[in-house]
Amino acid sequence: MRIARLLTLSTLAFATPAVAATPMTKPSETKPSETKPPTLEQETRAWHQKRIENLTSPDGWLALVGLHWLKEGDNTFGSAADNHLVFPAGVPARIGTLQLKGGKVMLSVAPGVPLLKDGQPFSTGPLRPEVEGREDVLSLGTLRFYLIRRGEQFGIRVKDSEAEARKKFHGIPTYPVSAAWRIEGRFEPANPPRKVPVPNVLGMVEQLDSPGTVVFTVNGQEYRLEPVQEPGSTQLFIIFGDLTNRTDTYGAGRFLYSDLPKDGKVVLDFNRAYNPPCAFSPYATCPLPPPQNRLKVRVEAGEKRYGDH
């Protein structure tokens, strides 16, 4: 997650032109203003603030209110209880039909339903699933929903900007920021990059690309993590667990991004370890730490457990 650094501009004071009472400063004698770089504490707090803004946005994970898996053939959806996919109350009883056939999904909207696709009126046509943020987004009132694919399964993910979880959000507790948990590790590249089996909460296992291994030390003990690299990403993505998961942090593990290796080194800033979407909603499909990424140490940094999750 990228943090925009704000530069504070000095305010220029307006002064009455002086009559030679004060000596003028020659340009060569002017000292440039000194701006102190932000501290680790300031950088981390700014990063976390941006993280909270994304999480609580109208389209963030706290807005997630449903996940419906499609069966082969016709799937009716709407708020009526006899639909195949039952949507939240407040939308039409019959919104339309989603037809899954041969790995493709077609949507037919019921007459009179003011459904939009990517902001434009829509009545019938194919749906593009979520692939690198280029999915077709449908909207109806405060609802936004779109097609996802997990393995050979297709589902409809539903978000509501008026979701109770979003309204009642009360912040995420964190450990104190500590320079001790900003660790430089050694990167051992895999040549060629290998596939790493990564399980998820649905019981599926996905083969993801891993460019190598990060080796680092905590209290004199060496540990290893295998990151994966998402298509088109310029960062490493690390799904890890540690001994705090039993008591203080989310039980299924946490996520961490790091920059790509530079001169054979990778910086792991565990102050930016954060909870996966599943810590906030039962409708997310989070990956879980692979066995080799379950650390036998307490990583007392980053986000703690949210609520009773």
C-alpha cells in the first residue's frame, strides 16, 4: 500500500518594504529550509490511516454483505426468499437471472429494475469476472455486486455502502510501533520461480508464483518466509502466521507487503502487518498461510485482533 507523503509548505509573511534598516541577505547566503524526514512512527501511522480509509470506504471490505455461489444453469436473485440467491431486504423481490453455462455467466435483468453496469443502464449480457480489478460492477441503490471466480466456482460478491459493519466500525488495535520489527532479510531467489500451494478459507488450494525466500533473524534465531508475487505487482505479498495468532492477533494469520529485493535484501516491516478481509466479514475468501510461513515466534507488531474475530 503506497503512502503519499505530504510536504508542508512554509507560509510567506507579508512585510512592509524596509528602508535599509536591516541588511539584505545575499542569495548566496540564503540557507535552504531543513525538513526533517518522517519518523518510523509517523510513517507507520500515516500508512495505517490510509489502510483504515480504504477499509471503511463505501466499497471497502466492511461493506461486504454477501457471497453467493452459482450453480450450473439459471440462478434467480433478488430479496424474495424463494430466489436461488437471496439478496438483502430493500431491493426488488426479483432482480433478474444469472445463467452459468460452460464457464460463462449471462445476466438477464427483470423488466423495470433500474440496474446499472459500470454506471450505465443494463438489461442483458455477459458478465466479466473479477480479474485484476477489471470486473463488471453492477449497482442497485446502495448495493454494488460483481462476479468472482475461485477455481472452477463462480460467485456473486455483494457490498452495501450502508452495511452495519461499516457503520459500527470502531478502529483496529495495534502494537506500539517498534524499529525492532523493521527487519532486513536476505533474499534467496528461486530460479526459475516456483509454484507455492496456498490454501484458502473455502478449502481450496491455489498454486501461486513465488520468486524466492526471505531469510531473517529475530533474537538470534533464523526464520524463513516464502512470499508470492501477484500478476503485475511490483511488491512481494506475504501470508504468514505466528504465535500471537493464538491470543492477540487474528487466528488465521496476517498479511504483509514488502518491496522487491534490492541488492539481495528485503525489508520486512512487521509494523505494517495487517488483518485479512476474513477478520471483518464471513463473506471473504482469504488465502491462509502455507505451512512454511507459520513462524514459531511471537511477532508483536502490526494489527491486533479485531472485535471477537
